[in-house]
Amino acid sequence: MYQQPTASSATENLSFLFCGERSCAPKYSFGPAVLEYYILFYCVSGKAVFQAGDREYPVGPRQGVFFLPGELARYQADTHAPCHCIWVAFHGSGAEAALSRCGLSRTNRVYQCREADALLSCLHQMEEHTKLSFSDEFWLQSLLYQWFALLASAAGLSYGMREPERPGNIYVTKASEYMRRNYQNNITVTELAEYVGLNRSYLTTLFQRQLHISPRGFLMQLRIGQAANLLHTSQFSIGQIAHSCGYPDPLAFSKAFHKLKGCSPSEYRTAIQQKDMMDIPSSN
């Protein structure tokens, strides 16, 4: 079963502004002009020289460059091979984090992406959704993410590269988040390892090293912890709670619960209800 990953801070505040396309005449130029937004340019074909501040960035076919807000920007098409250029502009506090996932930064402006047809298709779909409507807003936002997805795929960066000194941290964190989102489903350690891009044995080693528990044990703790909470705070039946916590077999649920809590689910519920009654202040 496919599970949608949770959006991270890199994409939580990222908004589409506009897009465009131009087949430039020889030596066509734009600027210099101060931009008020982030903008990603891409040369489908031909060549151009882009300038950000006092630095120049020659760009060829299937290459691109980006500009920052507040920057003096300029570009000029090549004399003999003028560029066919497309672009998308955006803003938001998550912009630079999203760019970093595509291998881009203030000191690394130029990128390569061989998916020229896919980027063109993305742009043309953006141009089809320009009406003032909730529907088109969702379309444009999703297409902006698609554009970033193509650039991120071309960059090929892994999550582990974000923490070079302790590369295991990010894998354990993301695997733990995945289990918290999906503990109700029938997930396996193999599926978990595939999600983070590691083999099962190495993922287990990372969990043992950092959390002193296996991924399977971590998942069991999540499920039984939630089950204990439901036994305490709800009137759902044992079978309903078992299903809600990823145990379609009530017997397997009872065994797992007893292993961690030292009693059956029904015994736990009875004990916790009795404790609650004892904690109620007397009216006398």
C-alpha cells in the first residue's frame, strides 16, 4: 500500500507566482532588473549568459540557473545559438530549503536536468490553469512541486547527505516518522527499509545503535502504547482497539499487549478504571 509522506518544512511554505516561455532572438537580453521573487530559468535548447549581481553563469541546453529576491538579474541569449527558455517564479520561507534539495544554493546556481520534455509539459499545464479559482490554485501548487521533483530527481541527493557526520540519524528519524503515520497498517521491516533506501539488516543496526531497539520492537511499542491509551480513554471493544492499532488478529494483539504490559488488554482496562475511581476525590 502506498503511503503519502508527510510534507516537511522544505515544502510547507512554497507558493507559485507565475511562469513563462520565450524563444529568444539572437542577442536578446533582459535586465538588469531587481527581482522580488525566486525564479528558476531553464534552457530547453540554445545558450545564454545569466548574470546575478556581479557573477556570470553561462548556461547551455538542458541547463538552468536560479535568482534570489532582491538580486540584480540579467540574461542575454547567444548570438549563434539563442536559447529557448522557460521559467517559474515562486516565493515562501521554504524556498531555499526546497532549492537545497535540488542541489542548489546561493553559491551553487547552475543545475542540469535532462527531462526537458517533462519540464515543458509541466510549464504548459501551468499555463492552462490561470483562472482565479480554488481548483487552479491547487493545480498550480501541485505543478510547482512537480517541477521541483524533476530537479530533485536530476540532482539525486539522498536524505543521508544532509547529516554527513551522523548519516544514520536521518534514516532512523524518517523510518520512525513512517511508522508513527502508518502503525495502523500492515507494514513490514522490509517495506520500511525500502522506504528509506537501506537494506533491512543495516536499518536494524541503526535502530539498535541509536534507540537500542529493533524496528519491529519500535513498531510494537507504538501500537501497544496507542492501544493502552484507547483502553483508558475510550469504550471501544478489545477487537475494535486491536484493529485500530494494526492487529487484525485479536489473539496476536493480546499476546503482544501481554508481552509489553504484563497483563491482558481487559485486565489492563479493569485496573486502570479502578485506579481512576480511587483517584476521584470524595464528596464528603
